Amino acid sequence: MLTVTFGASTLSQKSVYKWYNRFTNSREDFEDDEPPGVAITSTSEDNIEVAKKIVLENRRVTIREVAEDVGISIGSCHTIFSHILGMKRVAAKFVPKLLNFEQKQRRISIVQELLNDVNNDPDLLKRVITGDETWVYGYDVETKTQSSEWKRPDEPRSKKARQARSNVKVLLTVFFDYKGVVHHELLPTGRTVNKEYYKEVMQRLREAIRLKRS
């Protein structure tokens, strides 16, 4: 069995897992919880309400700070948060950009206009052309699923060497509509991607559209 020693104390594998789970749920100390069957005055209704009010006013407050403000142990405060209030500490979700109220309203207005246009003209989306870019590598590493094979229990498992993705790559630009690809091209060797390049791409796209939709 796995054991972890801290000074004169030794933790079993079961204890390590138990404390790992507790610290994952914002536990900040090794203080034992109140034993079962004992009257727990620290988790009284009054203390629960006070702790709840504190955390709702400041979502980033720590269990230690709440415990000091309420006047209870950190273990009791953790019990209130996790088992009574059903709360746990989670990190903020990262997004590309936080929009202000005006920007959100602007996006809502644009989306509503598009919906109105589609409702007024069912064929609108058939005239829309979408573009995208991706790097095309000289070769892509085969995924684990792609390399899987059927085998009998008495057959040895196949082996393959670990590979790195190719350093040789080229930028592929593709434009497509509801029927499929309208135009695509690869970035010429040594060519810089800038506004002049995109201007030329748009000109070639316009010519491709003229030929395909004449």
C-alpha cells in the first residue's frame, strides 16, 4: 500500500485520496471534521445564514476568512459550504473577450437583422459564401483511433513509433457556399500574409464566383 510521510506522520493511500478530494473542493487545512453523533453547534442555522451572506457578497472570499468572521473552525466552515450550501470553488471560465453592454446589444441587433433577412428571403443563405483557413502539413500523425486494429486474444499487440507532426506546412484558404467549395488556393512559398495578399485572394474569389454563377 502506498504511504506518504510528513515528518512524524504517515498517511495511507486512502487518506491521501480523501484529503486530495477535500482540497480539490477548496479545503485549506488538515483539521478533522466533527465526529458523527456529536451535536454540531458550529453548523447551526445562524452560522449557516451568516456564512451564506458573506459568500454571496464576495464570491472570492476564502474558507479561512469566512471561518474567522463567523467564529467557527475551518472544518465546520468547509462542511457548511460543501455539504449544506452545496457550493464549491471553481476558476473563472476564459473567453476571448469580455463585451460591455453596448457591444452585447450591438450583437443582438445584428443577429436579429440577419434573422429578419432570412425570414423575408428564404434563399438568402444560398448566396452566402464562407471562408476559412487552415495549415496543411506535409503529413499528419496518425491518431490512436486510426491506428487501432482488430485482433484475437492470442495475437500480439501491434507497435508503432511515436511521430511528431511535420514541420513542412502551407496555408490553405477555402471559400464555400451551400453547394460546396467555390474557390481554394495555397499560400505561395515565401509569400507574406498581409492585406495586399488578402486583396488578391478576394479578387481571385470574385472571378471564381463570376465563372461558377454566371
